[in-house]
Amino acid sequence: MTEQSPVTTEKAKPVLPDAQTVTSVTHYTDHLFSFRLTRPQSLRFRSGEFVMIGLMGDNGKPLLRAYSIASPSWDEELEFYSIKVQDGPLTSKLQHLKVGDQVILRPKPVGTLVLDALLPAKRMYFIATGTGIAPFASLMRDPDLYERYDEVIMCHTTREVDELKYGADLVASLADDPLIGEFIGDKLRYYPTTTREESPKMGRMTTLLKDGTLASDLGLPPLNSETDRVMICGSIGLNNDMKAICEAAGLTEGSNSSPAEYVVEKAFVG
Ligand SMILES: Cc1cc2nc3c(=O)[nH]c(=O)nc-3n(C[C@H](O)[C@H](O)[C@H](O)COP(=O)(O)OP(=O)(O)OC[C@H]3O[C@@H](n4cnc5c(N)ncnc54)[C@H](O)[C@@H]3O)c2cc1C
């Protein structure tokens, strides 16, 4: 059996299987950045889904990790929002991406943070910590979200203030967005909090939900299965605590095959 060697260009730059080209890179902190890739014409996905992306490892095999697509399904390019783990097998390399570099992308999108996994209601809560905002960066730009819900509450918790910047900048840009601004109108509300650095609103989202602070800050009733739907994307601890809060409020977990009242996905393993 012969092993297939990579196709090479005239400059001997290897063309990777399923490779896409980096079109922009933005660094937010020393451990957070975003980048955009060309999108394969054949790639269809639902806003909120994730794919496997990566780089060729030193052993010549693709080193792939799950990544939420942060751009909406209608975007011509693909956007990702990434952690930089200093000794992380993938992100220790990925953080050095430059425009023109290639990234491997396996075009098989999957995930539970999709609008189809929830039954219709009045209000949608997005609950994210850290890079868990990535799937919501996609969903917040999907006109379908605003057609299905009267009100969308984007809750994002990080340790430090500058870790909110990616989400804050995105939300700020949406009201005047020529493509989806008119769908959003005044339906999108943003509720950022920090747990370590001083900021206008401090605390874990689970605490702020449980003690009624979030509801009183936003002038909303307590979580209710009739009116509210919840999408959760954070650490395993946050996800478990949020699941308990949703269940206590009478919401049941949904999936692609059985839509219900809340859905949850890990922002990372570990
Ligand atoms: C469904 C799913 C979607 C994901 N989407 C994203 C995404 O959109 N953006 C993203 O940056 N990562 C995402 N991840 C995590 C991603 O798959 C990798 O873990 C991450 O890129 C680090 O890869 P690595 O090889 O450098 O280190 P790994 O060996 O994968 O991770 C090393 C350690 O770093 C920590 N870690 C990893 N990822 C994160 C993170 N995102 N935030 C905080 N700590 C982390 C964990 O403690 C982990 O054990 C997702 C994971 C899953 C399961």
C-alpha cells in the first residue's frame, strides 16, 4: 500500500486535505484571539454548530480539535474565537496563525446549540463563559433567531474585563449592521459579568440567576418553561449548575431529535 503524498504547489508549499486559508486574525488578550477562514462552497451548517479544525502535527498527521463556528450560516467566510493554551497541542501553534496560512477543516458540522432543538417561546437566554460565547456569536447574527423570539438575552461571564471584548464589540456592531440590524431592532440585550476583575456587574451567572439579580437588573420575570428557552455553553461546572437551575424552573433538556426547553454544550473538555 502506498501512502498518498501531499499535493505541492510550485513553491513546494504543501496543500493540506480539507485546507482553508486564513483571511484575518485578531488578538484580544494574551490568551484569546479570533480568526477567519475561507469557506468551502459545499459547507452548509446551522448557526451554533461546531466542526473539527486543526493543523498538521509534527508527526505528519492532522491535529484536530472541536471548534464552534462563530460566524452565522449566511456568512461567506468562517470565523472562530479561540483560547491560547500555552502548552496546548493545537493552540500553542494555532495562536501564531497569519493571513495566508492554511487550517484543516473537516466539513461535518454538528451540535446541539441550534434553534431547531428548542420549542417556540417568547424569550431566549444565551448563557456563556469564556470562549463559550462562540456559538452565540453565530446565533446572534442569524435573522432566524429574531424571527422566532421577541427577546434575546446574551449573558457572558469572564474573569477579566478585556476577556469580554470580543462579545462586547460584536454586540455593539449589530444594531447598525446593514444586513441584520433591522431584524434585531431592540430585541437583543447584553448582560456581561466578570468574576475576578472589578466591572459594572460582577458575579457568576448562576448566582445572579438564582438570587434574582439578573431578573431585577433586566426587569424580567423568573425563568419559566412557558416563556423562556435557554442555551448554555461553558465549563462542565457551569453547564451542570445551569442545568440544575433550568430543571428547577421546570425546563426540560432538548436535542435535535427531540426539541424542548433548554440545550447545553461543553465549551471545552477538561
Ligand atoms: C463542542 C466543543 C466546542 C469547542 N469550541 C471551541 C471554541 O469555539 N473555541 C475554543 O477556543 N475552544 C473550543 N473548544 C475546545 C477546543 O476543542 C480545544 O480544547 C482548544 O482549542 C485547546 O486545544 P489544545 O490542543 O491547545 O489543548 P487541549 O489539550 O485541547 O486542552 C488543554 C486544556 O486547556 C483547557 N482548555 C481547552 N480549551 C479551552 C477553552 N476554550 N477555554 C478554556 N480552557 C480551555 C482545558 O483545561 C484543557 O484540558 C471546544 C470544545 C468542544 C468539545
